[in-house]
Amino acid sequence: MTTRIARASFGRMPNGASVDVFTLTNDHGVEIRAINYGCIIASIRVPDRTTRIDDIVLGHDTLEGYVTRSRFFGAVVGRYANRIARGRFTLDGRTIELATNNGPNHLHGGIRGFDKVVWAAETFDDADAREGAGVIFKYTSADGEEGYPGTLDVHVTYTLTPRDELVIVYEGWTDKPTVINLTQHSYFNLGGDGSGEIAGHELTIHADRFTPVDATQIPTGEIAPVDGTPFDFRKATAIGARIDADHEQIRRGRGYDHNWVLNGNDGALTPAARVVDPRSGRSLTVATTEPGMQFYSGNNLDGTLVGKTGRGYGRRSGLCLETQHFPDSPNHANFPSTVLRPGERFQSKTVFTFGVV
């Protein structure tokens, strides 16, 4: 069994910077295409139960689409994924001020986060004594970029294995105390890009608790049980079964847009979630070293963004499973810390496994 990688041009940025596309394939017909603008996963093509191959992530055919119209489609977001209340936190007694780009709050690294920059890239394959083929993306975030302290060197590695796994490894080093929280923001539709809503997908989340949010979608600090709520996905449940339930948290997210506290996570690779599309038979299993996962059900898609199929992406036409530390952690002492200090290495791993049932 082998996996392969090819590199080609994907276009140029308005400033002339070149962007390449990296195509990973294995012997089972799984193909993943990623670009070095925002580490964006532009497509994931996998077979269904009849061996029909479809693209299962939302996105654009051209670089221009990602630069001008995308809503974090397929990108790595940071320096801090998710929200920070009022764009402000205290670190070692110093108040850090960030951009507010999501109502009163800071979201996904700010106005020009990691999703909006061109990363350096180098490839590897089976011949490099690795299991699989892949690409290492590298970026240096300057001290003060988007308000964050410290020069931060970041590596993100995508590997496609012969077992139909997409392995994502994040690493980071800083020269000053800072915060870091990185995640992958692909919108999945296991029925295929453009196939309609994901309400019929059946979801399992390995979490007994979640973090409720206020009216601006900032965690209140409470860690609440999912038992007896629409947030209980401990057994496989259709996403649409309770997505419009009469529940304050559902109303605040306009559906699901919340962080689940994963069970038994102590930094080891641990099961997080599983999604199955009964129609196509495709499945997606997620494991991570992260303590949390944001499940977003695509509530804010409204049909105005035209994707690869030539049709607008309507409400709930894709779902995100963003493995992460908790939103607004720098402002909650009871949440796992996201502080990174000089001499330390930030490391995180998430594995997406594709299959059929």
C-alpha cells in the first residue's frame, strides 16, 4: 500500500505571491487536496458504499473564492481558534487587546488570522520513511500580529495514510508568553458537496458535558451535563432530530455551535466523534489529543456563497467538527490552559478516518 503526493500551481494572491495545491492520494481512491493559503483543505474525495467517489467538503474551485468569499472553509484558524470575549484577556498581569471581528468578540485569530496568510510548504512521501504522504506547512506569526504577544513559529502537518486517515499535527514555539489554540475548519457533507442539508447525518459525540454560552456565544464558565438536553449525542442521533428544540442554548446558537468537553481526554489520542450518512454509507471518525470539540451545524450559511457545485451553500449544508481547547479559555481559570511559554512546545494531533458502513 502506498500514498502519493503531487504539487501544482493553484494561483496567485493579489500581491503576486504564489499559492500551490498539494494532492494526496492512496490506493483506496481517497484524495485530499490542500493549498498553502490558510492550510485550506480544498477537497476530500472518498468512495461511498457503492464505490462512487464524491467530494465531501465545502469550498471553492479557485483561489479567488477563498480569498474574497469564504467563511473559513477548510482552513486552519488561529492564533486562537474560536472566540475570546471582548477581544481581551490578561496574561501574567498584562492586559492583551485583540481585534473584535465577531460582534463584540474576537473570532478565529482576528481580521487577518492564520486562515488568510500564505504558508511555506514542504512535502514528504513513503520514501521518506513515513507512513503515508503529506505536506508540512510553516508560518511565523510576528510579535504583535493581531494583538498577540510573542513571535510564534507554527508547523501544521497533513498526512494521508494507507488506512484512509487524515492525520493533522500542530506544533508551535514562542519567544514570549502567549496563547495558542489551533483547529481545522472544514465543513463536511458526507453525502457530497452540494447534496443538501446534513440534518439526516447521524452524529455521536463522546462527551458527557458541554460549555453553555451567553447571548454573544461566549462560554459562561459553567461546564454542564448533556443529559436530558438536545446536546446529548452519546448515542448516534440524527443531527436534525433536536436542532430546532425549544432550548435557550439552541436559540443562542441558531442550532448547534457549541463546545463539547470530551470524555477521558488527558492529552492522549482519544475518540471524539463519529458521523454517518445513512444515504451514502460514508462515515467519518474523529480522534484527538484536544480536550474539546466545537460542533457547528452550518446555521449561518444562507445560500449566498456559491461553491464548487455552482450552487449556493444553503443553511446547514455542512458541519464542522473543530477539535480544540475551549473558547475563551484565557478568561476562565477553570478551563484547560492555552498559555504557551518560551522553551515549551505546543503540540496537538487530530485524526480524521474515512470509511463506509
